[in-house]
Amino acid sequence: MPKRRSEDALIPAEKISVKVENGNVTLSGTVDWRYEVDAARKAAGRITGVVSVRDLLSIKQIPAVTDVKGLIEQAFKRNAVLDATAISVIADGGTVTLGGRVRAWREREIAERAAWAAPGVTAIHDHIVVG
């Protein structure tokens, strides 16, 4: 039996269905947060013999916070690495579009993670340019 990793605790096993056929794994179900999707995909890909992982997981619609855009912008301002004025945020329901220019890939990743952390976010379109 494979050794469990600490990040496996992030996977809500009761909310995810797994189908395996000829080394192809299909994940389906509805989870609460994006990090749960990422953790499930990563765990499935680590299993010996897995050829591909198909992600059909969806993120539960959480009642929208009235100011998702403002919450994300506040998170940017709290982060010392990011120049909050260089990143634009457009929120349409649970879908967030990020734009602007940052100096490094790390800043882009931080911005995207901050946006995913906002309540009610179900999709992100990342149009941030690095350079």
C-alpha cells in the first residue's frame, strides 16, 4: 500500500468518485475549494501505472460575496511581493479575470492563489503578463 502524504489530507474522499480503466483515471464530483481539485489530481497522478488523469471535478457554488473583486484586491495589497496596482481584477459572479503585468512568474502564481482563496470564486482567467 502506498505511503500517505500530508497533502492527501486535503482531499475530501467522500465527495470524489474515481473511475479507473486501463490506467486512465477519471475524477468526478463536487468539492468546495480549488485546492481540493489540485490535491486530488496530484494524488491520482502519483499512482504507479496511471497513464492519464481526467478531471471532471466541479467546485461548489458558494453564495457570492458581494465584493469578490475588493477581497482579492485587498489580498494583493497585503502581500509584500505583489505590486497590487499592476494587477487588474474583474469579477463576474464566481468567475474572476486577472490582467496586468508582473515582474516574475512567482508574482503571477501568488496573484492567482490569492484570487482562488476568495470565497465564491469558481473559475479564474489569468491574463497576467510576466516581464
